[in-house]
Amino acid sequence: MRTEVAKLAADWSRRGHDLAFGVGVANGFATLGTIGFEGRRDYGAIGPVCNLAARLCSEARAGQILVSKRVHGRIEQHVVAEPLGELALKGFHRNVQAFNVTGLKPA
């Protein structure tokens, strides 16, 4: 994703626009289903894991992929990641340990 966005960003930069992205990834249980009312329905996910992913995304700077401790534990054999320490995230009573994924490990 970073490679492709970098290509797009270079093209948009020549046109005078800044383009960047940040990603937040969390793993856990969520409630999934149709939300809305007659005439307006959407499919959505709600729950603490969704909030965590959204807060990590908000903390991510351009090009960063931030993952929760649980996600890091599941992918650490495949990725290079640096610990960011504990983040104070809105809506969470305790600080959350997060990791910045910087690349993939060689196969």
C-alpha cells in the first residue's frame, strides 16, 4: 500500500496536491449487521475493537501502519515493527500499547 500511495502522491504532488495515508489495525470481536431505518440502511461494525482501530488510524502519521498489541502478536513473524510505547487514546481508560509496522520480513 505504501509503495502504491507513494506513486500516486508523486503524481498528485506535481499537480499541487498533498496525498498521504495512515492506517490503524486492531483485532477482536465486533457486532456486525444492518444499521438504519426503512429507506436508509447500511451494513456496519460496532464495538471497542472498531473504536481502537479508528483511534490508531487517527494517531497514524503519513505512511504509518499502526497495529495493536494483539495484532502485533499475530503478525510479528512476518513483519518488521517498532514499538511506539503506550498511547493515550480517546475513549480508552488505559493506555494502549501500539506498534508501527515498517516493512515485511524476508520470506
